[in-house]
Amino acid sequence: MIGTSVVVRTRSWAVLLAVLLPGLLTAAPPAALAAECPGHPDALGTSRTLVVDPREHPRIGTMQYRETLPLKDHEVVLTFDDGPLPKYSNQVLQILANECIKATFFEIGDQAKANPEGVRKLIAAGHTVGTHSMTHPLTMNRMPMEKAEAEINGGIEWTSAAMTDPSKLAPFFRIPGLMRADAVENYLISRGIQVWSADFPADDWRHISSDRVYQLAIQRLEAKGKGILLLHDIQARTVAALPKIIRDLKARGYRIVHVVPATADRPATPTTPVEWLLHPPTETTRIARWPTVPNFVFTQTKTLPAPGLADLNTQTAHQPQLLPRKTMAQADIASTLAAPDRDLFAIPEGSIEVLLSTTLSRRAATRIAMATEGPHRGKGKAGKINARRTAAHTGPKHSAQAKSTASRPTRLATSVKKRA
């Protein structure tokens, strides 16, 4: 009975593991990658391989360019410059092998010429190898183009010569010191070579401690959340800082991405243009400037033809004029109209029309006209008798009002004459 129960329990555990194991492997990417790194169960590993077409995105790295690699959040690409230098490059190569990490190396032609075995070790380990000029000049931004071309071609020639299979050389190039120039970049792009900058460096070429290199790498990575890290595999401080950087990347949940160029047998990884931006804009991000009007608004606009001479009623025998000439019908109508007589516009000087044109009101003008006609009506004894009778019936008060009323038009007439 005991043996039977043990068998039943063993079978139940086997069924349970068969059901849960696939889900556990997919739910924890770092743990899933441990099986890919024999002998190092806690290795960081390489999460995925990104295939890029250099002709579609010729410049990458936000330290200098608008675009960078289409990485997801917490994804990092490790790059190393200036090798191979056996004393330190071999140690860097071993550290990456212990963590099953694939990186990108930009080699100098002189170094590849002196240490071809170092280049072959990189290819054998599965890393991506690009070029970094022939002699690492820090003046490619101002040197003659003939000399810049010689630096580029020399680095490519000697790095590919160190390889057993020259087709393994990636069409990736990083300008020494990131001293970019439009002419240099245009030459590289015309040859189908992708120009690499970086998203953040660790300053390991400076005279600083390995702890400072580690701190700068992690701080700058945390500030951006993802991107291309620039290191150098010819520095002792880099060899000392690299294990701590990898350990911290693993603790913070970062993942390593390996970048390779697209070929006829290996198409580029499908991406969208927005993914090539380090921090794509969202709907909650305010627009710093008003967007330009797209071109499609004007696609239906037609160009109007220029007006011809026939549209201006001009005669070809004479010199063209800016304004159209009058037709004969318009000229005949104008000649038949009679000129107005000058007397039509004459107005007598003392007439009501003149008075109404002044600032006085219509009522004042009427009083003035009545006052000028009053003396002619009341001339002689009859007028005086009527005035006395009126004064006798109205009394002294009304008589005074009548006198003031009679004198008021006279004052108004005097003021009108003065204004005239």
C-alpha cells in the first residue's frame, strides 16, 4: 500500500509539472534564458536579436541623431569601441561569454591589422563586428574628404581581412570621438553603411575609477529607460566595471538585445517609424509648436491660367494697356448727354437754403424769415395802431414778452449776417 501511494503521488506531481512548466518558462524571461547559458544558471543572457536595414534608418543614436534603435522599455544594446587589444579585449570577451551576452564591436583598422586573431574570436563568439576608422582620428569633422574616405576604407579593409569570412563584417560604422560631419555621413550612407552614435556613454575613456564608470552607466540608463550604451574594450576600468554593470542590469530587470544587419536571407525585423524614437510622443504630451499644414491639403488646388490680351478688350495692333479701353457703344452714350447749366447750381445769397445749411436749426431759420417780412406788413399808421391795441389788451407783462419776441429775430438776423 505504501508503495502504491508513492507511485500515485509521483504520477500526480509529473502531471502537475507538465501542465505548469510551460507557463513558468514563458512568465519569467531571465529564468528562461538560463538554459541557454550552460554552467551559468543565473546569467543575464540575450533576450532577442534585432535585425536592422542600414538603408532604411541610416543614422541612429540620440546623442546626435533623432532616431535610435527600436528598443522596448528596459532593453539595452552593449557596444564596445577601439579594439581589439588582447590584454583587455579578451577579458571583456570572457565576461560576456559567462553571461551569454551578445554585443556589437567597432574595430580600428590598425588594431585589426596588429591583432587579427582578436577579430576572429569576436566572430566565433557570435558578436556583431563593425568598423571605427583606420587610425581613430579625432578630426573627421574637419579633415578633407579624401582623407576621411581613406580612414573609412582602411578600417573596413583591414577588419574584413582579419576575418575568415569577410561577409561577416557588418555595415555599421561609428565616427571616432563622435566627431560627425555631413560629408562623412553622406559618404557612408551612399555605401549602405549605417552610422552609429549612442544614447548614453559611461565615460570610461576618461581618467576615472571603475566605480565611477559603473555609476555613470547605471544612472544614465535609468534616466532614459533603454538605449545604446557606449563602452571601450581597451580600458582596464571597463574590465573592472563590466561585471557590476551586468549584475545591476539583471537586478533592475533590464534585457540585452543583439543587433545584426539585414541580408537577403535574413529580412529586417518589422517595426513602425514611431518605434525608432527613444520616447515617442503620446496623446498626453503637449505639442511645443503648432504642426505644419500637411501637403495633402493642397493636392486638389488648380493653377489658374494667366489672362490673355483678348480678355482685356485690347487691340493687337496697338500697345497693350493695363486697363481695358471703352467700347464704341459706351463712347456714343457719353457724347449724347447734355452738359448741365451753371444756373442749376446757383443759390441766392439770402435764401432759406443758405440759412438751413448753417448750424442753426430749421425753427430759427423760419423765425428769421418771418422777421424779415414783418416790417413790410406793419408799415404806416395801421401797423402802429394794431401794435397799441395789442399792447392794451395783453397788458404790460404780455407787452414786454411781445417786445422781447420782436427783438429776438433781429438779433438772430444780425448773428447770421456776421457768420456769413
